[in-house]
Amino acid sequence: MIDRRHIPLLLGLALLAGCRFKGPDPAKDDTPTSGHILILADRDCRAVVDKELSVFSALYPKAEIQVRYLDEADLLPAMLNDSVRCVVTTLVPTGAQQAHYRKRNISTPVVPIYRAGIAVVVHRDSPVKYLNLGQVAALLGKTDGVQVTTDAEDNRFLDSLRALFADAGSGVARQLRDSLRIGQLKAQALPDVAAVVEQVSRSTRVVGFLPFEAISDLDDPAVRALREQVRLVPIAKDAASLPVALNQSTLGDGTYPLMRTVNMVLTEGKSGLGTGFVSFVANIKGQRIILKQGLVPVKMPERNIQLVPY
């Protein structure tokens, strides 16, 4: 016979046995340093994002960030997927994207993270010594018959040269088209940066336009191998200006004419893992990674120098 004093305890045990306990869902119950999320990134930014993710994941082993790399043309429509928490891009959300997030009561802060440039590369023996922005526009289809600056013995014309980009939906191509007011680009798209470098290295009549991120990290043996095959062309703002070589210093002081800023757009609407990753990249540790890759972080890390007396 059951003791009446034990009835509440037995009822409680029965209720507990009938309950199904659910652990936290890492895709929904994420924190700034743990969980499982999806982010999107411009394919041009892959070298930077891969490095940032590698360090972030090592510091926070409970954080699992899946990144999907897309051409810039595919990024804005793809970011409307409700599962996307962050987008790395040179673009900002348009009216259609903003309306989508307002409907979901989500703000989309845009956090600048680094400045990069568009690299113009030629064959190492190319007669093209430098170009100005007018000549770049002419080469890409805006005008005809503008002469390239070359050595005295060998003058050539822009319409004899062929322009190449990496990826059909390249953000590099879009920025040049928009900033130089070119209706339709007269250029060919190849699958990736390596394919462009390979073509440029085989012909003095080819000019390649590349995201500098892909060839900026000279500590990387693969990047050095690419850079050894081609030559970077200095760019001038106009015919009256001096040409400026593309490097970390000229990106930092803003003198290189073909610059662009890369942002992280938060789309998660809470303080989750997306916020944690953006905060990491935008602050000291993440910005040092960018600096080491030969680019210019938006927030320049401090350099502490200790003077030791003799």
C-alpha cells in the first residue's frame, strides 16, 4: 500500500518522466562566442575572411561559423535568407534589402573593417609603364584611341589591349564600371585570380584587374608565386598627376586612386555569434590580422615601442 505522504513525490516523478527535455539549439541559442551560424562573404574577400575565421575559431572552439563565398552580384539577393547572420561586402543594403529587414524589425548596422584596392597587373615585359583613370576607362570600353603611356620606342594603343577580371559577377568590375561611368565593360571574366595571372603572364597584350586582397599577403608563398609572374601598374588620377603604386602605404594615405572599403553588415537582430565575430574583426586582434595581410585596417592597432637604455 502506498504511503499518502509519497503521492506528491510519485506524481512529480511521473510528470518528469513524461517530459522531453531539449538542449539548447546552437543555431538559435547562440551567444557571441558559441553556437552555429551562416555568414556570406564576397569571394574577393576570401583571403581575409579565412584568416579571421581561423583565429576566431581557435580562440572560441564552441563557435562554428559556416561561410559561403559568392560573387558580389549574388550577395544582396542571398542576404535576404533569414538564416544569414552577417555579410562581408563592399556594398551596403539597398532599399529592397532595408525594407525586408524593417519588416522583420531588424536593424542592419554596417561596420567598415578594412580598406583595399583594385590591382592592375600586366606581363613583366609589358610596355605599359603606368595608366591614369581616363586610360583605364578607355581600356574598359568608355572611349577609343587613348594612348597608353609607354617607353619612347614602343607606343601602343588601348584598343590593342585586352582586359581580364576574376569572376563574372566581380565586385571589382562593378566598382570600375560605376566609378568610371562605363556603360558596358569591354572585358573578359575568367574563373579566378590564378587564371587571370596565368593569362597575363603569357601575353604583353593583356591587362588584369584583381582584388588586392588576393595578392597582398607577401608572407604567403602562394601569393609570392602569383606576384612573381606579373607586374603591378601604378595608377594616376589624371594625365596631370603622378602615378601611384599600389601598396599598404598608399592605401593608408589614400593616394592610390582605385581604393575600396570592405564592410561587415550584421543581419541577426540580436547579440549572437554574428555580433561576436564582427566585434572580433573590427577590434584590435582582428585588425592586426588585416594589417599583417598587407591591407589597411579601419582601426589602426597601436604600436607599443619600449626604449631600453644601454
